[in-house]
Amino acid sequence: MKLLINSIVGLLILLASCKEDRHVPEAFAVNLDQEFSIEVNDIFWLKQDSSLSFSFIGVVEDSRCPITVQCIWEGQFTGQFKCSGCLDSLFELTLRADQEHANSYEDEWYKLTLVDVLPYPHTTGIIELEDYQLTMIISEL
């Protein structure tokens, strides 16, 4: 009986230590003027110019109004990004319905635009960092 209990406890400890990694960061090239999706810590660069690479590294703010609620203000999403080869190595992009320019970062030659953020908030539960999926586009200036 004691062996059975020790075996069960050992198995539970083993299972508890095996956390499922929900997102393995990817590295990929994107085309100019074509939307693409990224998740946290993904690294992406232009097929036409690999000297710049970008990564979504975190959420600064997500105050978007939940789907099932009627809000006075729609809220906003602000994400933090890292760039290798850019003038600014860290920058933020904010997505809000009434702001056109806050959702873009401009470097010398290119403009990176945050187009959409999923999932949309619900009244139940919080969105984990690994669950965010951002739609982006890069265009020439």
C-alpha cells in the first residue's frame, strides 16, 4: 500500500512538473503589403530586407470593451515590440478605433502597422499572453 501511495505521489509530481508550452516562438519572413499573424516572441522580418527583424514581446494594456458589454469607451490595446536593426529597439503600438496613427511604427524605410488583436475580451476570464494573436502589415514609406 505504501508503495502504491509513493508511486501515485511520484506520478503526480512528475505530471505537475510537465507544463505544456502552449506556444513555441517561430521565426519567419513576411512580404510587403500582406497581412500576417504573430504571437508572443515570434520573430519576423521582410523577405525583401532581412536587416530588420521584429518581435511582439508583451502587452502593456488591454482595456478593450468585452464583447458582451455595452461600454461608453471602446478601450484600447497596447503591445510592446522589439526591433533589431531599427532606430528604436523597443516601441509600443496602440490599437484603438478612433486613432489611425498610433497603431503604426515608422523607421527610415518601412512602416509596421498593427491591424487587429485577437482574442477579443469576454467578461469571464483574462487573456493569457500566449493567447494573443496580432495581425500586422509592413509597407514601404
